[in-house]
Amino acid sequence: MNYLSIDAIIVYTFLLITLLVGLRAGRNVKTIKQYAIADKTYGTGVLAITMLATYLTGSQAIGYAGHVFDNGVFFPLITRVFCGVVICFLFIARYIAPKMYRFIGCLTMAEVMGQLYGQKARIWIGVLGTLYSLIMVTLQIIWLGYIGEFINIPSQWSIFLGGMFLMMYASQGGMKAVTITDVLQFIAITILVPLDRKSTRLNSSHANISFGGIQDIFTHVPSENFNFFQHLNVKEFLIPFIWYLFPAFPLSFPFMQRMLMAKDTRQIANSQYISIFYLIGFYLLLSFIGLAAIALKTMGDVNMPQEGSKIFIYLVKTYFPVGIKGIVGIGLLAAVMSTADSFLHSAGILVAYDVIEPLLKEKKCKVNVLRTSQYATFFLGLIALCIALNYQALPQVIYGNIHWGKGINLVRDFVAIVFTIPMIAGIMGLKTDAKSFFVSLIATGITFFIGKLFLPDLWFMPVTIVINAASFFGAHYIQNKGFLTVKQDTLLVS
């Protein structure tokens, strides 16, 4: 295998530039506030970019184009774009952003939850958030190996090199390093999709097919691919519809940190609106990639994979010349690293600032939170890297050629359900108390693990979400004999 091919050198160069930019941007970080939220120094544009770079995970491009290939245009457009982007981001901009003034001075989501539900809730969310973020980092680092393979870089080498680089700059420079590298990586991601769509204008090296662009796509794509219920019954439609409406991911730990680094609530809202417009365009371009794969298959490309999860990489390998593959590799690499470094940074801050410091403070012990955060970030990154290098030892669930760790995904989903509804309710003004939070935590835990044994996969997550909401609001209602809200420091009973 050629470790020094043109494509590999392009990727190595991008990794080196990312490392150097990150280390330089993160120099002279002296306080935990600088490390956690960069002293609120960035404008709306940079804030939107770092949120988008974090949101666009390594699976977004490959996964969405594959959904279009498998299910036609409208199903992924309605579920992921309309529900997961438009509705969720509008909800955050209209109802969450204006309330964030109440949390001026907070550095993490766990601290926000502590302000709402008390110190014990803060520590629990700190622990659970660390697990959630560590899992996200691990999954993204596993993607590094998958991306490396299609440009002939060995999987283990890709995982090790990419993982080490992001550990170094994320742990040393904190939010400043992560934000500046996110800008660099966002540029690479933005170049990726239009560049890959142009693959339809190239000739396949072994399929002997010439493709002329968008017009040929609509000419050769069968009409059934524009049918909303192409391959889906009502049950298969409703569950993804509900799941994408649940705003766990865009309100998770690194995204809340970016809201806390905003200068004011208007900046938070504007960054959400910018994200909506960008993501609509991004997913529309990805739709053309999925449709291009369908058209090429219709035109006689007998080598086109049957599974949507494989078509993105197939198009790159088949229709792109040497050199351009490396540029596409940079785009995919940027999508992975921009998510991984953000979650890694969040994990380090959570464990140091929201778990270690409060616990030691109770024992009247002092701790250097900045240094502890830096060491924790590096150590957690090392754990994620070791797991990723040995990911084949994990319980397996297969998506295309990718072997995911089934167990760690379950932990991530559990944490997402635990924090989302209580956090939204508290931010929007529900009078909060620790009992309602811990009742919902226990009820959700019992339902989650029993439900996994007895409920079909189709209904498992929706039922768990309903139990979480019912137990949380039920406990609040019973304790207060009604629903109590807080508005401008006035207690209201409804």
C-alpha cells in the first residue's frame, strides 16, 4: 500500500496545517473561561460556522446520500431536513435562544443544569455528558479509518494520526483552538459537496459511462424515486419523523457551549437562522449525489452497490481522478475532526469543571481547573483513540462497511433522552427542582434497559422518550399541585 500517494500527501498536509493552526490559535490560554468559551470574543459568523462544523459529522454526507439512494428524495428531505433542521433549529432560535440570558456566566451545559436542578444534578450531567461526548469522539475517530481506506491510507494509521492530532490541539488550546480549526474544516466541508456532485460529469474508468450533469440525473432517475412512500410503510415513516423532531443532538453538550460563548441572545438566534439556510443547501446538494448514483445505475453501471451506505465512497473511487480523491478525503476528514474535537473539548471541560472541581470543593480541596481540563481532554482523547484502534472487539452492528460499537451507541442514546426534556423545560421557564429531574432519570433508566429487552427496535426510543416526559412532568405536577413557571422572577401557577 502506497503511504505516499498524491491523495495521501494531500491528506497529510491538511492534517499538519490543522494541527499547526490549532496550536497557534490556542496559545496563551490562561483562564478556564478562555478555555471553555473563548471569552465570548467571536462574532455571529464564526459562531455559526463552528456550530455547523460540529453538526456535520462524518456520516452526514455518506449517510444522507445513501438515504436518497435507498428511499428516494422526499423521505430523507422531510425527516432529516424539515424535521431535524428546519423545525429543530427554528425552535432553538425562537424559544431557547431568548431565554439564555438567564445563564450568563455558565460555561457548560452541566452548569446550566446545576443552576436549574441543583449541584447533584450538575455532577450527574457532568458524568453522563462526559460519557456521551467520549462516545461521539470514539465514533468519529472510527470514521477516520474508514475515510483513510478509500484513499489507500491504512485504517489504523488514519485513526492514529488523526486522533493524535486532534488530541494535541484540542487539549492545549481549548475553545480558541477548536473554533479556529472548525473554520478551516468548515471550508473543506463546504468544498466537498459541490466537488463531489461534479463527479457526474466524469467518465467511469471501468463502467464506460459518460454523465452530463443535473439534466441527465432527472432524465435517467426512475419516477418511483420521487414517490414519498417509495419503500416505506406508515410505521417506518412515523418513527424517524418523531426521532428527528427530538432536538437532542443540536442541544447536546458542545452546541450548548457555543450558545454560552455567544455575546448575547440575538447572536445565538442569528447563528441558528444561518445554520438553517446553509444546511438546506447542503442537503439539497447531497440529494443530487444520491440521485446521480441512481441514474448511473439505471444507465448501466452494474458495479453500483445495492446499499446506500456504500454509494458515496463508490462514486469517489470510480469517478474521481487521483488528486481530487485527496481533496474529497480532506472534506470528509474535516467533517469528522470538527465534530470529534468539539465533543472531546466538551468532555474534558465536563469532567474537570463539573465533576472533579465540585467534588473536591466539598472536601475543601483546591484544584487548578484549567490544567485539569487540559489533562482530562488529552486523557479522554487517548481513551477514545485506544477504543477506536480496537473497535472490532466491540459488539457489532453493521452499517455498510462500517462496524459500529452497538453498546456504546445505547449509552449515548440514553444520555440524550435523560437531559433533553428537563433542560428544555427549565430553560423555557418551568419551575425546576431536583426531585423531578431524578425521578425522570430513574424512570428513564428502568424503561431504557427493560425496553431494550422486550420492545421492538421500532418503538424502543419513542416509548422511552414518552416515559421520560411523563415521569418528569408528572413528578413536577404532583409536587406542585399544578404546573409552575417562572417569568421575570415571578412564580406563576397554571
